[in-house]
Amino acid sequence: MAAVAAPDSTLRIDKWLFFARFFKSRSLAAAVAESGETLVNGRVVAKASQPVRVGDELVFPTGPRRRRVRVLALGEARRPAPEARALYQELAEG
């Protein structure tokens, strides 16, 4: 189950992408975060250490597709896929 975060809590974007199971390794998540193609609330991410908060909207590439999600929870560790899906809400592209 996703942990409830304090309102001002943040987590590095590379960790969040890894915890949410979008990427198989944290280093791959960091590479995508630093690729120049990842956005947090419409702003380009420059570093894997970019903080994300509950409510942030992320856009990032996963293979040939771009994903658009809203952060619902931060998580504390990489968990099984059904639990990881509770960390985000998939949004329609566009």
C-alpha cells in the first residue's frame, strides 16, 4: 500500500519513476529524467534529483510512447506492480 506523505514531502524523480515501476533500474530512470524529454508541471527536468510532490504532473518517454501521469503518492520503496499503480494516475495524452 502507498504511504501517505506529508504535504511538503518530496522525492527525487529518478527514485519515484523507479518505485512506480516505469523503469527496471534507478539508473535507467535517472537517464530518462536527465534526457531533456521529461517534464514536471510543464518544465523540463535537468537533473535526476529534481524533486516531485504529490499532485505534480509528469510527462516522460517510455520506449516509443510518452506517458502523462499525476503523482498520487511518493512511496518508500519499490513494491509489487499492483501497489506501484497506486502511486500515480494515468492521464490522457495531449
